[in-house]
Amino acid sequence: MSLFDAPVPYLSPLLWDEHKQLKPEVKVYLVKLLEEIYPVEKVHAMVMLGSSVGYQYSATSDIDTNVMGRKGETFDRWHTIFKKFNNRPNLFPGTQRPINFFFQEYIPDTDWSNSLGAYDILANKWIKAPISFEHIGDPIVKYEREIAYGKMLLSMIESQVKRAKEANARGDKDTAHRIYTELAIQFKQIENNRKDAYKYGHRPALHEYNIIYKLIEGSEHHDVFKKLIDYYDSEIDPL
């Protein structure tokens, strides 16, 4: 949950050199890993985003990369492939840091101003410098309202999961299925709200929907959260 990690005054030394440039071996590894699912000749740009390009990260923070395809490569063609690949997961060697690739259709003159930071991996340059260490502040104080609401949601999730497990234990599969379906719909709405924040919002990573998403994702309910979103996508609304 990098949004809630205490900020540090330097970028991750795992990824960056003393000049704030991505280490060559990191670039080579990311490109080689991407080639397992997507031809590099079809890549228009690879842009690292999220906690890995900022001053809030931990030993388990994700390494997120936006992969923009060349003209003609479609989201529908590649999204599911990328999603399955990210679910493996793919840990950076010697760490517990998952590597995620997110496919995006070609957009000329992409605006990264809403991001917390953006680094062009192939061009070896910053597109958007990260928010400085001095301006980050204490995340627990900054997101106090969102954290309180997220904790309420987590309490509700815990109660619903418990009810579903109890229903399964007594053989009441219909009730368990209904509860899990209701949770799947709610989880999918949380995911959709987060996606909309990234699509339309200003500094979407700091948007309340992303903060709530991160709270649930980093909780003990992480696995059921992911499984029920996948269930929604495959069974409730596969289109």
C-alpha cells in the first residue's frame, strides 16, 4: 500500500541510479519480461508509473508499467493477456515486488500531467518528475477521512465473508453464492470508480477511490477481492 508508506528522501535504489536514471539492468529485465506476452516491435512507449517512480515505496511495492501499443493494436486484443500475465505474479528478481504491465491503445501526445510521476523506459527520460519528498507529507494525516471510510468497508467485507463461509459450512450454497455475488458487484464498482478516477481525475492516485481500492487490496481480504472481481468479469458481465 505505497500511498500509506512513510516517504523517504530518495528513489528506490533497486531501480534508480544516483542520477535518478533507471538502471540499465532494470530496463533490460522489464523489456525481456514484456516480450513473453507482447512483441517489442509493437510497443510505441513503455512508461513506468506509480510508487516505483516516487518517494513512497516499500519492499513489496508494485513496479507498474504502462505499455502503449503502436497504431492498430487494440485493448480488446491484449487486455486479457496482460491481466492473466500480471496474475502469475512476476516478481522482480530477489524481491517481493510484483511487476505489472498495463496495455493502452495508441494515443498521440499522451498527457501524463495527472500522474504522480512518469518515466519513459525506452527513451530513458522523465516525462513527469515525481512529487518531491518535501511535498508528500504524512499520509495517515492526509488521507484520514478516506482511511476511516475504507476501514468501515473492510469491516463490512469481513462480516459478509464470514456469513458466506458460515452458509457454506451448513450446506446453504445458495446463500453463500448470493453473498459472494453481491460482494463481487460491489468490488467491481470500486474497481470501476478507480478506473474512472485515472481516466478523468486530477492526480488520480490521490483520488479517494484509488485510496479505498488500495486499502482493500492491502488488507487480509486481498485474495477474495481479486477473485470476486475476476468472477464478475468472467461470469456476471463477461462482455
